[in-house]
Amino acid sequence: MNKPALQQTADGFYLNRTPWFAFILLCSIFALWAAAASMNDVLIAHFKKAFLLSDFQTAFVQSAFYLGYFFVAIPAAMVVRRFSYKSTILVGLLLYMLGCLLFFPAASTAKYGMFLLALFVIAAGLSFLETACNTYSTLMGPRETGTRRLNISQTFHPFGAMAGVYVGSFVMFKDTDATTEQLAQMSASDAAVQQLQMIQSTLLPYKWMIAVLVLMFILVAITRFPACKGNKPADSKPGSVRQSLGRLWRNPRFTFGVLAQFLYVGAQVGVWSFTIRLAMQMGGMNERSASWFLLTTFAAYFVGKLIANLLMRRLHPAKVLAIYGVLCIVLLAYTILVPNISAVYAAVGVSIFLGPCWPTIYGLTIDGLGEDTGVGGSLLVMSIVGGGVIPIFQGLLSDASGGNMQLAYSVPLLCFIVIVMYALKCMRQPGSLPAGATGAVAS
């Protein structure tokens, strides 16, 4: 039986059927940006020793990365609007490759600042990819199955994250690496040789990543992707961004949602960024062994997403967010207070309850924005910069307490208190979710 010809629906946004090869390529991109983000958590532990950094200084890995999202989210949305989703994806892949290539001059000069610049460029590319792919995945098929496609796309994220940690950890970390104490006892020249070897070991994962990105760029370039941008009258004029910003600023639920999203991303990144350091401190293990705990966090994250999907069939998304937020607080309190290896298991367990938080906050915050939805969505993407801010406070608190990594986890705990307050506010003012929002926020 022949398939019907691929056609756009009357509104110009959706398709009569899903072009599966193009859709699978799109899903694969979700895994690519997850791999880049998860390798940052490995880099933090690696750079701390290779450059002899404080916890505060290592947190700038995340700051450089998430600032890329902050500055590039709106330009990326403008590229989608002016050109196409496919063009935006290609630009994102090029910037991603450029950032990976910058690791090579960074390693040859052994300059921490150069690595931070490379991470900023990678994040700029990922901002283009995320801005395009999240929306595009819902449009590549019939409208009634749009949220199902988004769920499918986002299930690729944890697998990419696990791959990034696995490759990064077992290529960068070696059992023969000198410990920080051993480096301190070496002569300056011997220590410098050891540190340079550790810095050079960061390159191999990014060589592999470049090869994958080149292949993905070619596949996307030669594959037909439908426009899915809607049928606009020739004389239509875009609304004023300034007017939308003014209305959004006066909307207390929206501004609270942006704050909640900022704090959530910061808390998530903070929990993951210092997992290796916490395991080393509480378990007396090296970086390579501690990396298994970080790998486990992403498996827990995936499980949490599946459970949330089931819960949201019966419960309002705000209630699920509140329940998950309270459980995060309980596990983080255990992480802070219990002085043994079980604190690390509790920190890993937090990831079970992170799964639905970002998309749930996103869905609740843009609910009912109408013509301001596009601008509101861009501001929520910009709030990802929280991932570059909150870990800095964790690093500062750890340094101020003599390297007490357990105490540093009180920062994400405070973040989740605010997130629960936002969820409770949304429960008191439930409003009405947009069509299909429940499925989207459950992903």
C-alpha cells in the first residue's frame, strides 16, 4: 500500500504524516546536545586537578556554557523566523563543531580561559539546536500526535547524557593519573608534565564528537525537511516584541515561572556538576570510580521521566511538580546531613525527581499567554543561564567551608523550596493548559 504524499495541513504548521527519517535525525540531535552538557560535569572534576582550581573556579565551566544559551536564544529564534528550522539546525551544528575544534588550541596553550571560550561557542550552537528542535518535533506530523512526538524526541536526551559521561569519564580519567596530593609533592617541572598530559586527554572525546557532528550535518543538509512555519497573509505584520515584554513583565505568574525555571536549571546543573566531587570526598575514590555515580544519575533521570508520564495522566502537572520538588528537598537534606557514602546515593536519587521539572515549569508558565507565547518561550530558554550562576554559589560555599561538598548541596535545596512555592501557586490558580500541554510537560 502506497503512503500518501507528504503534505502540510491547511494552517501550514503540521503535516499529514510524519517523515520518519527526518524525524529520527531530529531526535538524534536531542542526544547530541545532552552529551555536550553531561561532559561538562566530567570536565569540572578533570579541570580542578589539571589546572589546580578551587571549587569556585571550576564552576565557571558551567557559567561559560550556560551564558551561551542566555545570549543566543533570541537570535536563534530570529533565524527560525527569518529562514527555516532546517537552516537553524545547520547553524547550530556548525557552531557546535567550531566549539569542539577550539578545544585543540585550548589544549595546546593549556589555558583554562580558552576552554571556557570553547564551551561558550558549543553552547551557542546548542541554543540554536534547542530553539529549533523542541518546537519542530511537535510539528512533524498530525497535530493530534504532536505531544507524543515531543515525548519520543526527549527520551533520547538521557541516552545522550549517559554516553557523554561514559565516554568523557573513561577517556579523560585514567587510574594512573596523579592525585592532587601527589602533584603537590612533585617538583614544578614534573607536576607541569603530569598536568599537561591530563589537559591533552580532554581532546579525544571531542575528536569523536566532531566526526559525529560532520556526519549529522551532511545528513541534515541532504534530507528534505518541511517548512512547518504556518500560512501567513502577505500583508501580516509581526507583533511588537517590546509590547509583549511589557505585558509579560506585568504578569506575576509568568515572572515567577521564569524565576522558577532559572532556579531549577541552576539546581539541576549544581546537583550533577558536583556529583563526582561528592563521591570522591565521601567514598575516598578516584575520579574514574566516582564517575559511575554520575552515570547512574542519568539513568535515574530517565526513570523519573517515565514515572512522571504515568502520574500526569491522573494528576495536574503542577501537583506532580510540587510532589517531585518536595522529594528533591528531602533527598538533598539527607545529602547535606548524613556523613557517609549514603549521602552520595541520596544525591543520585535526586535525579529521579528532576525529569519532569523543566518542561512542566515551561508548560505552566506559558499557559494562556496567547500572542505573547513566542516571546515568553524565548525568555524561558534564556533562563537556562541559571545553570551558569547557581553552581558558582555552590563552589563559593564549598571553598568557604574548607571544601565541604555536602554543605554546598544546600544551595540547590533552597532553589527547590522556591520551585515548590511556584507549583503551589499554580495549583491554586490552575487555569487551563493549552491543547496537548499535559503530554508535553510530562516528557
